[in-house]
Amino acid sequence: MSSSDPTAVRSSRRALGWGFFLSELGVLFRRRRTQAMLGALAAVPILIAVAIRVTGGDGRGPAFLDRISQNGLFVGMTALVVSIPLFLPLTVGVVAGDSVSGEASTGTLRYLLVSPVGRIRLLVVKFASAVVFCLAATLTVSVAGLLAGAVLFPIGPVTLLSGDTVDVGEALLRALLISVYVALGLLGLAAIGLFISTLTDAPVGAMAATVVVAILSQVLGQLSQTELLHPFLPSYHWLDFADLLRQPIDWSSFAGNAWLQLAYVAIFGALAYARFATKDVLS
Amino acid sequence: MARNQKRWAVAIAAPAVVAVVVAGGVLATSASADLPEKTPEQVLELAAQADVQTFSGTVEQSSELGLPDLSGFGGSTGGSSDGSGTAADRGLSPESALELLTGSHEARVYADGSDKLRVQVLDQLAERDVVRNGDDVWLYDSSDDSAVHTTLPTRSDDSSDEGAATPGTVPTPADVAQRFLTAVDPSTDVSLGADTSVAGRDAYDLVLTPRTDTTLVGSVSIAVDSETGMPLQVEVLARGASSPAFEVGFSSLSLDTPSAELFDFSAPDGTTVTEKALPTKSDAPDASAAHPEPVVTGEGWGSVVELPVGTDTAELTSSPLFSQLTTKVDGGSVLQTTLVSVLLTDDGRVFAGAVPADALQAAAAAAPAGGAATAPATPAE
């Protein structure tokens, strides 16, 4: 087989793409910072569960809080409600904002591009690892919540928002769906972070700007004066994951969330491509 | 540089594609239908004959009555009185009723025949349910995990009491439309607007315009399904306004029979259940004091309802909302919305109507104070 055989070239390129993606994931998840962020996310449900266990769970708090003492499966959901406004966007902002500018600031970006990695592929791989991180982050919250709930509270059939009851198996399935839903909702923010990351060589700036976008989106979502904008904000569907806890499941928000995030990924992915492909990489 | 331009062209093309897709979706939903010509009478008849009792759908309601957003108040009042604030209180309190009438709400409605009904008011991270299965009626509120159970009197074969079974919920389009259709009389001009499309179904647009200009209501338009005659949407416009002040309609509708499990409801474990005899108060704030005979003056759209002294206005006026919502006028306080005005006089009488506030004041001045008293007067606060 000669080296000019096109299929061989293609397969080796594809292998390179997967290898690059896997090595990128390895770098991301071996990083102390990433592990610390996932640890902090896991601490949220554990803190909630312990606090409820100690105090008895009376009083006011986020949604589902009062149900935890009866059913540990609600720990993860309460933790998601708590994490969605700030913690999750913060961690996604750090990962996505760091994706390109981090390489630029440590001077490794040009070496990546010198090796046969196209700029598009680099962006795709960076975005793909951010997607994996989104899922890992939400699963961390859910799984830590499940474990903490199982240890500290009884586990049993779950009462849905509609007042119907489902068994533990279906409840776990729905918890998984919720994790996917929340991760999906963060993709638009990850794309925005990737774009911002191509604009600058200072990763801290890109991270901060991405988190600011997330907060701005939620502030605008609270104001009734900007009501026309609401359906177009990336955070619009964030808390609608509760629609998966209705009987029957209300899939409309899942679809709405997917389309909205797809639009953000398309727009900011294209912007990131245009910016990054035309950029003079000097560092 | 040409390559760079091409790359930026991609970046500009992506938002353009997204915009086209979004605009296409918007246009597709608002595309007007081309239905066979009908006179308003024929459409009214079509609506009167409507006999759709089995369906499932999503109802969206939005109100711009010119009142502040009360969704926050609804939650806080429920939470502050956690011990006693069960679904019963929340579902029937003036705050809850006001909260449902203002702002925007989404509800899923499932109906199978005349005696199986389930309404789910979809709040964010919470849900309020009304389930009727035969004579059993359940109210369930997920935010405080409480339920109310009521058994209807067995004679309830007359299927018209849907309204009674749904206290504290978003009215279905059928309820609202029926209310307006019965009000169609010589005081009202009935015409047909352009054909519309609601929830993907072609519909006639019945427009009711009051002939008098003493009322705040500009027009009421009812979208009548061209196939079944079922009212799909009701919009109420204030006089001179271009967008609806109150709107309730289906955003999706299926005429298939909903799953029987949906009506099979019993209180989940750990729920605070209140057994209740038939609720004597209904959901609407105006009707909450319906037992003493109200006095109606004027006629048609301009009529004013007077509720006698002694109705439980104390409950209303002691609410912290009251001072926020009302303005002080000569002889009382006025709750002014874009469609309805309510006057609470200082001597405890209540006047309400779809008329400007000064018409209510005139009516209050004309009616002798205490003339309609049937119960001992409560001290004015």
C-alpha cells in the first residue's frame, strides 16, 4: 500500500481526528482545574443532602427541597435547580473560554496548527470536548445527588409534578433525561464561549465574558420589559427541565431547547470559524 | 484576502439561515386559511352545535390587563403560611385567582366525555392539577405537595358543570366562548374577520363588537374551528387597543381520546390531603361573593354589577396586594384594568363592570347606600 493511496490517507486522518479528540479530552479531564470544578459541582448536592438531613428540611428553599426528606431521588434535581443559574454556566464558561485562548496564551496553539491539524478540526475538537464537559458536569451533579440521596434518605417511587407516581427505574431514566436536557441547554453557551475564546489571547477574559453572557441572559430573562427577547435567550429553557417531570412528559420544551441551542451553535460556530480561520496565529 | 472574505461570508450566512428558518416557522403558523364563505349566523350555529368532549391539547393564556405581575405574590403567599397554605386556600384565595387572570399561563387539558377532565397548569418547576373522574374531583398542587378531594353530588349527570369542577384554573376556550356567545344580543354587532389558523386548524374568526361606547371592551374575537365548531381561541381587545388584553387559546389540539390513566388519580404518598365538601366559592373574584343577590344596573356591555354590603370584602381589602392594585378615589378605591373596573366604596359596597371607573362612581352615587344590604355590615377598614 503506497502512501498515495487516498483511502489510507483518509483513514489515517480520521484516526488523527479521533486521536486528537481523545487526547484533548485527556488533557481537559486530567487538568486540576477541571477536576476541581467537577468536585465543586458534586459538592452541591452533597451539601444540600447533609443540610436537609441535619435540619430536617423544613422552611423555604429551591424547588423540590421539601421533597428530599421523603425521597432521596430529589437531591439531584434540587442540586440542578441550584446549580443551573451560576455554577454550571461558570464551569462551562471556564472550559469553553479557555479552549482556544488557553492554547494561545501558553504558546501551544501554533504547535497544534503546525502539526497536521486543520483550524476547522481544531475548533470542532475543542467544541466537542466542551460538549463532553457539559454532559460530564450535569451528570456529576445528578449522580452525586443520587448517591448522597441514597445514602442519607429513603429511596422509593417518585411523585411527579402532576401528582402521579412512577417507580424508581423510570425515575432514574427521567433523571438521566434531565441531565441530558440541562447539558443540551449549555451548548449554546459553550459555542459563545468558543467564539469569544477565538477573539483573545487572554483566557481569563474569555472565561469572564462567557460567564457574563450567561448572567446577562438570565437578567434579561427576568425583566418583563424585554419580554420579546425572552424566547431567544440561551437561558430561556434552562429551568424548563421540570417538564420532564410531568405526566405525560411535555416534550415541547425539550424540542424548543434543542432548536434554540442548535441555532446558537450554528451562529457562534460559524463566527468562531470565520474569526479563527482568518486569524493570524502568532502565539 | 478573498479566502478570508469567503470565511466571513460563512459566518454571516449562518445567522441568515437561522433567521430565515425562524421567520419561516413564524409565517407558516400565521398563514391564513381559505375556508368556504359563511355568514356570522352560520358560524354561530356551527359553534353552538359543537360537541367535542374528547380531546387533549395545550392552552395558552396571556393577559395584559394593566396590572402588575402577580406571579411573585402567588408564590410568596403560599410559602409564608406553609402550615395552613394548602391547595385549598391557594386555589381559592383572591391572590390565586388574580394571579391566574394576570400574566401568562400554559395548561394542558385532557377531556374524555363529559365526566373525565384533567387540567394541568404548567408553572415553572411546579404544576397545579385538577382531575375529575366521574364524581371524584382532585386538586393537586405540587409546590407544597397538597391535595384537595371533593365528591360531586351524584346527580351531576348534566354535563354542563365543567366550570364548577375547575376552580382556580385557566378557563378552557370553550368556557370563555360560551360565556360570550350567550351574551350575543342586540347590543352586539357580530361579524366575521379573516379566516385564521389556530393550533394548526383552520378557523373562522367571529368578531363581536359592542354597539355601545360606554364599555371598555373594544371587541371580542372567537376563533371557531371550521370542522367541529369548537372554539379554539378567544381574544378580548380593549377599546382602542390593537393587541388583545386577554387571550386564551389552544396552541396544540388533538381530538384523539387521551389515555385513561390520566384520569386515574389518587393522592400520592406524603401529600397533605384535605377532604372538602363542594367548594362554595368559585374561582372568579367577582363571583366569590355570589350568594347574596347582586344588583345589576344598566344593560348590555355597559351594565354595572353591585354586590351588597357584607360580602367578604374584608378578606380582599386586608390583603397586602390591595393597596398596590387599587387607587383611592372619591368614596372608595378603584381597581382599574384595561377591560374591567371594580369600585370598593368606603361603606363596603362593591361595584364592577366592563366600564370606566367614573361610570362605577356614578352608579355608586345613584344607588342608595345600604339599600341592598342583606347582611350585617362589616366595618370599613
